[in-house]
Amino acid sequence: MPRRALDNPIVLAVLGLLLEQDSHPYQMLSELRRRSDNHAVAITRGTLYNIVAALTDAGWVTAQGRQRSGNRPERTVYALTDAGREELVRRLDEQIRTPEREFSQFLGAVSYLGALGPEGAAEALTERARRLGRRTAADEERLAEALTAGVPRLHVIEAEYASGLARAELAWIDAVVDDIRTGKLAWPGAPAARPAAGQERERERESEAGEDA
């Protein structure tokens, strides 16, 4: 099994699932997809089976037997070994301690925001903020319901973190849209934006005050 399979970011998630309970690959895949849309996109059945095989070769997981459910075929159930637990702790400690520059599609798109023009950029960012705000509100409602139901905060801490990131992004978008509308964020080659009516009146008053002096 290629060593690079152990470098897949899904390895941490698989080890974490097996820390919670013994499981077979199909169950792991279903749980990963249930917990995170990112995993649903990033992982396929074949990838997961390759990762489980690599973890077994590394001695981090071990087969515990086979399980049958109804008329479905038997599936091998895996458990975390002591070495696997140590590797999970090592990876968690390293990833939490060390900030990485994580690239996202939005970051890549923002790099070329100028191509949209001032009005197009403002409209696109405003629409993103609307959609992101609606999604974040729904996520926060579910989080609040879980906490009210008695789920320990530590068990949903990742949802709290995701909410914090979303709120920070919303604040940034609002600030940038405001800068576009007021002309504070200039577009090279584009006509200068007219100041808002309130700002224009304030400048007129300052000019009149200077002449009176």
C-alpha cells in the first residue's frame, strides 16, 4: 500500500471514528458523510478502503471479526490499536498546534475579485453574505438545540468553530462591500465612485467653514 495513503487528511477522521467505536468501512463512510459535507465530497468508497488497508498495514487498526446485517454481505469490523491511538493523538496535537495556510475556493476567487468590476463584485459578495448568513443561522440553531438537549459542548466544538469562521467571513464581506460602495476600495481604471450624500454634504460644510475662517 502506498505510503501516501497515510497522508490523506481522511486518516485522522477514520482514526477518530474508531476511537469512538469499532466499525466497518461502509459504516465509516456513512458516518463521515453524515457529519460533514466536506468529507462527502473528498472521499469515495475506494479511497476509504485503501486508507483502511494502509492503516491495517501500519498496525494502527486491526480486524476484529466479521459482521452481517440482514441479507447484506458480511463486512469486516475494525478496531483502533494502541499504536493507532498514539498516532491519532500525535496528529491531533500537531495539527492543533500548527496553523496552516488552508486554501479554499472562495480565497482563490477573491484573488480575482477585480474582474467582476465594482458593481458586480458588490452584488456577488452581497449574495454570498445572504446565503452564508442563512446557512450559518440554521447551523447555529441546530447547535443550540444540541446543547439544550444536553450534548456536551466538547462534542460539538467543531460546529462552534465553524460558526465562528462563518461570522468572521460575514463581517469581512460586509466591510468590503461598504468599502466598494463608498469608493474606499478603488478599481484601477474605473471611474471614482461618488461619495454618499451624507459624506458629500459633510465635505461641503467643511469647505464652507474653511472659507469663513
